[in-house]
Amino acid sequence: MHGVVMVMKMHSFAFYNGYLSWLWKRRRRLVARVEELEKRDMAMGVVGTSSFLKLGKTTTTTIAIRRRQGDGIGEGGGDTLEEINVLKNEIESLTEELKGKATSSSRAYPNNLTVWNHYEYIVFPTVVYELEYPRSNKINVYYALEKLVACFGIIFVMIMISQAFIYPVVMETVEMKARDMPLAERFRQFPWMLLDLIFPFMMEYLLVWYLIWETILNFLAEITYFADRSFYDAWWNCVSWDQFARDWNRPVHNFLLRHVYHSSISAFKVNRHTATLITFGLSACVHELVMWCIFKKLRGYLLFLQMCQLPLVRLSRTRWLKNRATLGNIIFWLGIFTGPSVLCSLYLIL
């Protein structure tokens, strides 16, 4: 998982800076074009740079009226002045976009391309690169220690739950496979195994979320002066699976939104529905990769069930479930309770 996070960070860093590089080159070409037009006008005696500056915010309509009234702008001069005005407006827009979220020009592109900026971003608890992030003024040592102690405490509780409730069931499945028990007979044990695992896996599922998004990320944010603590939203109040996908893991959601969803629309010229399918598909493949690393087997159960969220999202928008928050939240929690145990039971038995 750490390797996947590093890949996401590197992609975001390279993609965003590559985009800014394209904008910077375009801005440089526009500046050269404006200088060329101004020099040509000065040579022709039409309108120079000083005249253009005196015009200030003269609009295209005003220039056209002045040309009709014969105000001294020669033939073609008005068109040139209009072009210069348009180009300068675009240059200003590009300058603002190159600045991004940076509060000073020293952090704007290309001044951000330093070794310190790169490795500073690496340790930040985010996978979406920005030129500048909100920063806190000091480290709250007591808060950082609280999260650090909670991190190790949660890991200890997870180990105890695994040893007491999950490990015996896992060893039972290993023994069944060692005795070459037929698959049909193993499936007859599936309901009992599911009942044994449903509550332990639910506890582990919630504890893993608390471990990562509440303790580890907040600890990293505190020691790196990272002030944007929007790591999750109130996902326990979700009434649909698309809301859960947004609120459960905000950093990854922001990454998928920028680098998969919007990139699919802009690069592949697909519609919103196809971009959503691509986004969910990539996320499901990465989650299946994690299960492959854990269980040492590639089955696709998690991938299939995660893609089933798409029809469930459509179902939540029908007239039977729309505007029924309580019913939607009940269905959501039924999925949370049964999903992890069903998945892990399938990976253990097959």
C-alpha cells in the first residue's frame, strides 16, 4: 500500500508540473508575440507600447468606435491593438494559473521545482500535488503524542482481535485444504464461517480506518505543519455508495477526481458516465491488488463487488430510495457489516 501511495504521489507531481510546464511555454510564446506586435506598431508609427498602456482597460468596442471616428489609429492599427489586448488578457490568466494556490511568486511555477519542495510534498499526508498547502504555525506536541500512542494502541487491539477470533477460523480453512476437502463440502461450512467472522472483521475494518485516517495521517500532518486535515467526512451518515466513496477517503477521492475522472474526460474525450466507470474500475483493480498481496491469490471478488457499487448508486437515485435517508443509511450499514466478512471468507475458502 505504501508503494501504491508513492506511485500516486509521483504521478500527481509529474502530471501537474507537466501541465504547468505547457502553460509556462505557452505564456512565453504569447509574451514574445506581444513584444513583436508592439515593435511592429512602433516601427509603423501606429500605436506603441506607451500608447497601449495609456489606453488601460479600453475595450474592443471602444477601439472599433474610435477607428470609425478617425481618431488617428491607422489602417490595421485597431486590429493589432485588439490582438495585443486579447493576448495580454490571456497572459494574465496564464500567470494566475501558474501561480495556482501559491501565496507568493517564489512558490509559483517554475520556482517550485526544487529538491526541497519535492521531498516536502513526499512526507505530506496527501496524494494530490499543489504548489502550496495550508500550514500551521507550530506543532502541538501533546496532540502528536496522543495520535502516536493511539496508533500503537489500535495496532495492539487489532492483533488481539485477530488472534482471538480470526486466526482460529483461518487455521480451520488451512486444515480443510490440507485434508483435500472437496469444494462443495467447504462451501457448506461457508455460512458458519461467515457468522464467526462478521463481527471480528467489522471491528478490524473500522479499526483500520481509524488507524490510517485518524491517527497516522493526523500525526504526519501535525509534525509537518500540514493544516489541511480534511482526510474524511461523516461517512457513517452515508445514504448511498457514491457518497461513501467521497467521504471515506478524501485524499484518494481527490486524486481520482483530478487524475482519473477529469483526465479521462479531457484526454480520452469520454462522457461523465464512462469516466465514472473508468474511475471505479481503476480503484477496484488497485484494491484487488492489495487483496492479492494479502491472500497470495488472485480471485477478483473485491473487484466484482466494488464494481457492483455502480448499479447500487443508480438504485439509490430511483424514486424508491431517493429522499429516503434513513432507509439508505440502513442499506449502507448492512453492506458495511456483511461486505468485509463475505469477501475474506471467499478468499479463505476458495
